[in-house]
Amino acid sequence: MADTAATDTLAASPIKERQNSLENALAHRPDQKELEERNILHPRAEISERQQELAKAMAHRPGKDDLVQPPALIAHQRELEKNMLERDLKVLLPLYHRRSLSLQFANNLQEKLSHRPEPQEVIQKGILRRPSLNHTADEDPTNPCE
């Protein structure tokens, strides 16, 4: 029981110190007049005047579409876009060519396979021999005639 009371006292001690510190800081806080004299706070009239000045300036501010970019900036922007495109092309072009070549190869192969003659036609022309029921490796019909 004694340990619990000691623990509660130790836990409450930093909280109490912090509370006392905060109360002390608030008690010695400078008033509004002193802060205005030190230019930390500005009088209300001065703030509202400044707000009105800013509102007038914003009313006469040109819009985004009204702004004209200087030619040097436009040229720099175009140069940057050109460099970015060139960089992208250096990276993407080889990939495109590889894909294009593989597509061409696949299309070419598909085209050749579509014109491939039937096995009967090849046998009739004498390119392949007619398969026999008990053929050996030498009589493989896929081997061309000699």
C-alpha cells in the first residue's frame, strides 16, 4: 500500500510542477499595450487598413490568362520539352523496335504457315514419302527424299 502512495505522489509531482510553471508564465505575461510597443502585436486599426489595401491590390491583380510569358521563358520551356521528348525516345524507341520486330517475325511466320501445303499434297509432289505402318527412323516421312 505504501508503494502505491509513493508512486502516485511521484506521478503527480511532474504534473503539479508543470501546472505551476504554466500559471507562473501566465501571471508574468506582457499585456497588449506592451506587445504593441515592442511591435509584436499591431493595433486593430492598422490591421484592418492593411487588409483593405490588400483587397484593393487583389482586385486589380491580372488573371492567369492575362499574364504574358517572356519570350526567353517560352524558348526555355520549349527546349525543356524537346529534351524530355528526346530522353523518352532514347528509352522507348529500342523497346518499340524490339516489340515491332517480334511482331513482324510473328506475322511473317503466321503468313508462311497459312500457305503451308497439306501433307497429302507434299506426298503427291514427291517431297515426302508415304508413311508405312512399320517405318524405321530412316523411313521417317518428314525427312526429304534423296
